[in-house]
Amino acid sequence: MRRTGSPFTDLRLSHSIFLAILLALCTSVPTHSFAQESKLASAKRAQIDAAVSKFMASTHIPGVSVAVVENGEYEWAGGYGFADLENNVPASEHTLFRLASISKSLTAVAALQLWERGKLDLDAPVQKYCPSFPEKPWPISTRQVLGHIGGIRHYKTGENQQDPEGGNTKHFDDPIQAGLNFFKDDPLVAQPGTSFHYSTQGYTLIGCVIEGASGAKYLDFMRKNVLVPAQMEQTQADDRFAIIPYRTRFYAKTASGAVLNADFLDSSYKIPGGGWLSSAEDMAKFEVAILNDKLVRRATRDLMWTPLKPSDGAEDPYALGWGWRKATGNEVAAVGHNGGQQGTSTAFLIAAEQRAGVVVLANMEGQDPGALAREILNIIAVASDSKPKAK
């Protein structure tokens, strides 16, 4: 439960005052924008501004950053509102937000790189690469864990059963092994391969697999093989005790609409599944790298984006670290991920056929930026569909 009298929740804005701030913000242009914004057609920019303004007015989110990719190129990014209400710091394309579960897509790319290089057998038992994870009644493969059909639990729920890491304040210098200790001895929630059970803890196990298969620490491998090749210069682990330039403040909202500082969280125990910081600009660069086969080959990307089929016959909306959405009457098919944790709500999408993408990062928990991301993607992707596509 949130403690309303603690020093971590000292900021409170009344509903009416905050709406007044939003009104001033939402009738203006974004606070910052990427230098190449002229690449984005003014009509589409106006549609995006209107969509973001409506989203912020309805949610009371202090700050939002957005980026778009067209025809496989980074076209534009901008910030709306504030990264820090107390110090009047505007949000920009450089503002660093907690990615939350979007982190899983980054981690999945690293795992598929190792598979592509012949260093990781996706169907071998995870203990081949992570011997510190105990054997269970059934073998568990990396492929199953990537697709959330490995039977590993998510957060514990229920009275007196909350995971201690839900509001963790302790920093771990060895994030993978410390994270494993939270769940490695717990029973599986289902036989692997039988059913979908979303699990952030499972991605800590993937981090351990990456370390065993690569011979490098998870953070080092990610930096060298994902962040640097994608030119993601700002992206880093969310160390709550470090001084990190451009990092946003993190906010929550009461039932009455008052905005307050979010609960303290140190996510060092779950970096592979929910512990990265990034900007809209950097995430757009990630999308460009994926679309242009800079991180994995096209065939590997197709494998990563292919949903698994649990034996219970249920339609699985998840592939290997990426969710997928079928095309509908008014929406293009897309892959991507949403995220949410203390002080953040995030979404990113890629429409591969249209070679388009969108990133939406917000500094308030408990919101759903996925609908906004889909709306912006349709603004971009429908127009991009008529452009010649790069080979």
C-alpha cells in the first residue's frame, strides 16, 4: 500500500491546478524536438500533437516523450510536459524513462544473437547455461522462458504474499544472481510448454543464460552487442542511487486525480525483464536497427517474432520477448511491447511491412500508452505504406 505520509510522496498537486498546467501545455507545441523534425510531414506532426495532448489531458501525466520511424529511418522525436514538476524541467526526446517490461525485447535480441552465432541452443535445458537455477520436475528451455511458457511465476499476489521486491529499496551489484534468489527455489506454476504465464522473473533467468552462453556479464554483453551497434548512447541500467543526467522524476496519481511522487524502487534485481532506462530517441534507434537488420539477421528476426503455441491450444499473443497484434480493419499488424512499474508507463510498436515504428514513454505509473502508440503508428504507417520500401 502507498504511504501517503512518507517523505517519498511529498509532492501533491490538486486536480484543478494540474488541469490548468496541462491546459497550458497541451495547447503548445512539444517542448523539444529532434533536429531532423522537418522529415516528418507537418500534417502528421499536427495529428500526433493532437493525439498526445488528448492523452495527457485525460490521464494527468506530467511528461511524455514520443518518437517515430518512417521507411526504416528515425524521422522525429519530441517531449511534452515536464520531466520534473518540482523544478520545471521540460520533457524532451533525451529524457530517460524507466522502460519497465520493454526491457524484455532488448534482452530477447541479445539471446537471439547468441542463438544466431551458435552459442545458445534455445531448446536445451536452461541449466546448460545457468547451472545456479535448480532443476524442476520438467526440463525448461530458453525458448519457453522467452515466450512465457516456461512455467516460471510472475510476482506473488494476495494478502501477506507480496514479493519483497515489489517495492525493493536494496541495490544489488550482481543483479542476475541476486534476482534469481527471489524465485529460483519456488515451484513452477505449470508444466513448461503447456500454457502462457507472463513472468518478469523468467527474464532474469534469461539474463543468466546470456551470461553462461556468452561468458560475459549481462550488462556488458548488452552494451557491446545491442546498445552500441544500435547507437543507443543514453540507454543504461536504472541505478536509483547514481546521478544520471536527463532521468525523469517518477509520478503516480491518487484516485481523486492528485499527482504525487511514485514509491521508491530499485530495479537492480530485474534488469533483463524490467530494469533499463532509455529515451524516445534511443528506442527509435533500436527500432531502426531492428528494421534494417543491424542487430540480427532477417530470418532470426522472423523467428523472434513468431508466437509460440502452448499445448493447451490457447492463442498466444507473445513471441520471443515481443508481443504481436494482428491487422484489423483500422489498424496495421505490429509487434512490440508495453511496460509499467513505479513511475512509468511505456509502449513501443513496429509495423515491419510498412517499415514504421513509434515509441511512447510517460513518467506516471498505472497508465496505458498502448492505445496512443497504436494511434500514432497508424498515422505514420498508413502514409508510409505508399512510399517505396528499402530493400
